[in-house]
Amino acid sequence: MNFAKLGLIEPLLRTLQQLDYTTPTPVQAKAIPAVLAGRDLMAAAQTGTGKTAGFALPVLQRLALEGEKVASNSIRALVLVPTRELAEQVHNNVREYAEHLPLSTYAVYGGVSINPQMMRLRRGVDLLVATPGRLLDLFRQNAVKFNQVQTLVLDEADRMLDLGFAEEPAIGVRRAAPQAPDAVVFCHVL
């Protein structure tokens, strides 16, 4: 099995080759086709099994091939993560995967000034990685709109639920989107 057989487009395959990704992990082999098909997905996997590529690659492909250009203050895909550190890590991976695609990505999280984040969101973002608290702050200030969200990813959803974080923003996104976005839920297992 290789990534081309999973249905990924050439720009993503080129990036994977540059990153020396040769064979999909089991979670990637199951997740990529499901997300490409627009199906809701729930998966549990350990750290280091390729979960981020498992959701990011097909979400990026769908954003590149489907939908309208992102509008001001809008986002087309949202990845919720429990911590600032994970937001930075996931965004770095997403940015690498999107290198050969005409898409914008960004990460928002607390512990830093909100103003630069609000300014960046004015241009719209195709894929936003966010912590729940900062996302709610931005939403309450009308700095981010969910009217174009096609896909909602909850990464380490179990941890966010344990911390009491995920429910409010996830429900808010699903209510605010004109159509219920595809849901991709990844849980961490030991």
C-alpha cells in the first residue's frame, strides 16, 4: 500500500516524498479514504502513529478541490486541539503538508496577544488550528465566522473532554455552519 493508492493528489504526494513518507500507517490507511469520501470518522491511536497526517492530508485535498474561496474572517476547516503546544505542532505539520497547495493555514491559541490573530483572520483562513478557549474568545469578538466550515476535526478529543473544553466550541461550530460539517474525531490511547 502506498499513498497514491489512497487517492491523494499529486501536490500532496510530492510533499510526502520530500518528507520521506513512503508507506501509510494503519490509521492513515483507514482515515484518509474515509475523510476524502466526506464521511464522519472516529479513531483512536497512540502518539507517533501518524494521526495528524491521517486527517490533515485528506482535509487539505478536499479544501484544494472543493468549495468557494475563503471569505474574510471565515474558515473552511477547523482543527481543535487541547493545548498551545499541540496547536503549534499540528500547525507546523499542516503547513508542511500544504506546501504545494494554494491554501492558507494558521494557528490560534492563548498565552499570546489576541490582536495579531484577529488581524490575520480578517483575510480568512482555509484551515485553522485552534485551542477551544482562544477560539471562543475570537468568536465572541466576531473575529472568526463558521459559515464556511466544511470539516471539524477534534484532535485528542478525549483530553479536551476531560478538561471540559471541546463541547461548547464544537457545538457552536456545528450550529453556526449552514450545513453540518464533516466531523473527524481522534482520541489518544496509551
